[in-house]
Amino acid sequence: MSIELMLNAVNLDFVAFAKYTNNMDGQIMVFFVMTIAAAEAAVGLAIAVNVYKRFKDVNIARFENLKG
């Protein structure tokens, strides 16, 4: 969750800087940051799905068994 907040803060900075300088580079960079955020969410969802498939339950205590 904190990574998402940091990425959104960076997006806001990029858009503000692009508006201030009348340059589209910041807004184009926002699309790349959004792509990274979407990939991060997809990885998190894949982990949750695999935990559910393995343990038939999404219990946080079950994550301890994935350590190795």
C-alpha cells in the first residue's frame, strides 16, 4: 500500500511539473509509472491466488509456510 502511495505522489509531481513547464514529458512518464503499478498489482494478485490454490484458504498465517 505504501508503494502505491509513493507512486501516486510521483505521478502528481510529474503532472504538476509538466503543467508548470508546458512540456508533455512528465505526463508521458506517468503512463510508464502506471504500468509499473499495474504490474505490481498483478504480481500481488498472482501470489494471493497461488496461496488460495495451495491452502484453500487466504489466511495470513499461511504465508509463513512459503518461506522455503
